[in-house]
Amino acid sequence: MNAFDQLALSPALLAAVASLGYDTMTPVQAESLPPILAGRDVMAEARTGSGKTAAFGLGLLQRLDPDVIRLQALVLCPTRELADQVAKSIRRLATNIPNVKLLTLCGGMPLGPQLASLEHDPHIVVGTPGRVQEHLKRGSLHGGGIATFVLDEADRMLDMGFGEAIDDIVKRIAKHHQTLLFSATYPDEIRAVSARMQNDPVIVTIAEPHTEATIEQRVVEVEPAAKTAVLSRILAHEKPESTLVFCNMRKDVDDLAAELDQLGFSALALHGDLDQRDRDEALVRFANRSCNVLVATDVAARGLDIAGLPLVVSYDVAHDPDTHTHRSGRTGRAGAAGLAITLAGSRELTRLRAIEERMGAPMPRYPAKPGDGRKVLNLAPNKTLVIDAGRKDKLRPGDIVGALTGDAGFKADDVGKIDVFATRSYVAIRRDLAGKALARLREGKIKGRSFRVRPLG
């Protein structure tokens, strides 16, 4: 059974699935959705990009009664970025269900606006454990009506030290609920969580979808002092549309992004010390092709699912084999070819051998060829414009497209990805047309109103 219409889904959800272009279920959806819809607890091993969000999203929406104004579904995620991504996916699935209220509750954001939004109970909350726990303790979030409880990227939440918060959350929500646990790996800690929180769960294990045929792995042995020069040459030679570069330390992320920017690449940093707006904007620009190199820590990049990512580089060798697998698995999605390169210094070879032992074979070595230090001017094809208006202003992507096309003279192909947040919107414009688009939006109106518009970066 691989067709969604063979499932016991409401017409509204089937229509949403069809409108999103989902023809057949992914393996994790085909294995987990039937028991989820039957009300069973499920523990699923599934990686980012496997379709797991739609699996638990459809499950919790099928059980939802929008006429009952109370919290009915709670989804916990390790990071704000993943929570935002999950919330957007669930909203798209719920597009044909009227009056569904979904809130994201994450740390690093002001508490006041969240408290105001919680004056009326939401149907669904997607959030990070610390902030959800805080609201439950304060009594601003009421968990007594929760029918579906989801732990997404559960292994990473435990890695980040959220175990005690999750245990406390479970004590504060409805005793009888369905628990859906999704994890990229099955360490003993995850099995222990399942034993504490789940009742006779259905175990779903999806084999790693990436193969040697889709991901080519290489190792370049190079000492730390020469790594940036070698990376610059790799980027200039491969000319990938987008590259995700992993560093183990936050400080190295900032330093490397700044060096690459000086060398002529459109590079940005992503790590937990950045404020939330900077993190949001880095992800927006990377996804909309206004930035072609994103330098990140593993925690910050967890849960990102960037379509069409041809190159992943481990600037530092990963601390453990599982982390290396997560990194390389960002590329080569949906059958596309991908390249994963590891830059390894002599002091990192022990960790590298542990990774190769897990893989069951050594990765091919390539000689280090430093760049010549000249600027290469390898800029991203787009630039991003920020409009100081969003969902709260009833702004939609179509309104922005409409303001730029038609009489404005822009073609639809000139306008890239559009992201609409609560109070801000971001639109990608072809780099050579960005100045003209900025002037047009400043001079004209969107939905008959004038908004502040500015370039980003």
C-alpha cells in the first residue's frame, strides 16, 4: 500500500496531500502511517528528508477536532529551526481544515508574545523542550487534552541535554495519549525513553536511503593551517550551487565564514550563539540561493532539509561516526548525486579511522591542492530583500509576486523563493535585478499598502 488514498484519511487531508504533489508514500510513511492512524504508539528510525514530518503530521491532524478549543497535539524538536520547519509542514497539511490554531514555542524568543498567544488555547504546539516545559510549569500551556505527543529527532534532543525536561513534560500532560518517537539512530538511551513513555510501540526501521551510487565520499589529508586555502580551491573547482560546511566549534564557524566571504564567496555562519533573527535569516538566504556557502555546527544544522545540496564538507572530522553519517546524508537526496568531502589533519586520523570502520571500507584519499589566495568572486545567484510585514499583516507570497510582476516588468522567473514569517517577509531576486526590484517595492505598494523594504546582506 503506497497510495495515500488507501489510508483512512479525511477528504481534507487527502486534498492537501494531492495539492502538495505527494503521489506515493515514502518508506517511512508507508510503514508508520497505518499504525499511527490506528492509534498505536510508534518508534521509527528515520533520517531528515525521509518524509517523517508528513507521517506524524497527518496522524495528529487526523485525530484533531478543531471544534474543541484545547491543546490536542504536542511536537517537541531539538532546535528552533527544526520546529519552524515542522510547523510550516503541518500548516500546509492543515490548509483545508478551517480554524486550526498552531503555535511554535521555542527558547531564545521573548516570552511576552507567547503568553499573549496562549490566552486562547492552540490546537497544536510545536516547540523546543525547555520553553514548552516552562509554559507547562507556569500554567500558560495546558496539557490535559493532548491526544498525540511527538518526539522528533529524539536522539539529538538527548544529546543536547533535554532528557530531564522531556520526562518532566510527560508528567504534566494527559496520561493517556499516543506517543510517536522519531529518531535518526537507536542508541540505548532512545530505547530507554521508548520503554518509559510508550505502550507496546510498533517499531519502524527504514534503511539508510543514501548509497555509494548517490554519495561520493572523499578525504583530503591537510593540516589545519592550510584547510581554508584547500576548501577555497575545492569550492572554486567544483562550483556547487550550494555547499554546507561543518565545523566542530562555534568560533571556527564564524572565522571560516568571514574568511570565505573575504575570498569572494557568499558565505554565512550558523550556530547556537547567534540571535534568532540572524539564524532565521541565514537559513532563508541559504535556501533561496542568496548564500552559496553555509558554515555551521552540527547542532545548528540538525533537521535542515535543503533541496538540491550537491556538496557537504567536513572542515573538521566529525567527533563520531553517527555525526559523520548525518553530515554526509545532507547531500545525495532523492536519488541525486552528492559529494561529501572530509578535510582531515594528522591529529584527526584516529576519528577518521573510527568512521571508516563503521562504514566498512576506507574512503578514497585525494591530495591537498591549496588555492592561490586570490579572490574568486563566486557569488550566489540571488539577493534577498526584506519586507517589514508578514502573516500578521495578512501578507501572502502571491501578494509579493503580484507587486513585482505585471506592470512592474519582472518575470516570474526573476523572483525566487519567498518566505513569510509573522512580522517579516523575505523574497529572493536575481542578483542583477535586485536594485531595480528594491526601488519598485519602495515606490509601489503591496496589497494597496506601503511597507518598509530593505536589502539583506
